Amino acid sequence: MFSMRTSKPGAGNKFYIRKANGGYSTCIQGKPTDKDCNVLANCVGYACGRFNEIIGSMKYPSLNCNAENFIERAKSLGLEVVSYPVMGGIMVMQKGATLSGNDGAGHVYVVEDIYSDGSIYTSES
């Protein structure tokens, strides 16, 4: 079981810092850049960091693609993909046609809690 995230990751949390800057992440640097956690201004940087933080190690650094490619990337890494929210799972929002870079990249976020009425609490960047 993990602790639900309700606030920004703290300064120096290596799950949200690029490898080039001493962290674990292979994601792009977010813009605007957060000096303490430099992948945060990008939804994929956050979701990749949070998912691996929940696991406890950077087991899946390759979750570093555009949001619209997240499902295919997850499957290629052997992760289970389902059509309903899962605690600690990454949800993907499509923008336009899936896998069409011409109409937007979509969005990803992490499920932190699922309430009895079916609504969810998420964390994202």
C-alpha cells in the first residue's frame, strides 16, 4: 500500500529529477523548469516518476513517451492495461485520434484513491 500524494514532490526527490541532473528520470525537462524537480512541468515526467515512486524503484524508466503513446509503451513493458481506474495506476486521456501526433498529445495522471461512489482522486502535473 502506498501513501496518497496530495502535494508536490519535495525538493530532491530523484523520481522527478532527470538522470543528467542526478536523478532517476529519463523524461524530458519540463517547461517552465522546476529547479527542485525538473520533470514536473510535463505530465509524462510526473506520471512516470510517481508510478515508479509507488513501486519503490525506477523499474520502468521507459515510460517516457508522449501521453498518446503511453498505452502502447506500457504494453511493450509487460504492464497490464485495463479500462477502469486502479489504485496507483496511470490513466490516459486521449486528445483527438489515438496515435495521431497532429491533434495533440493527450494527458496522463495517477490514481491516488478510488471512492465508494466510483469517483477518483488523482495527482498530475
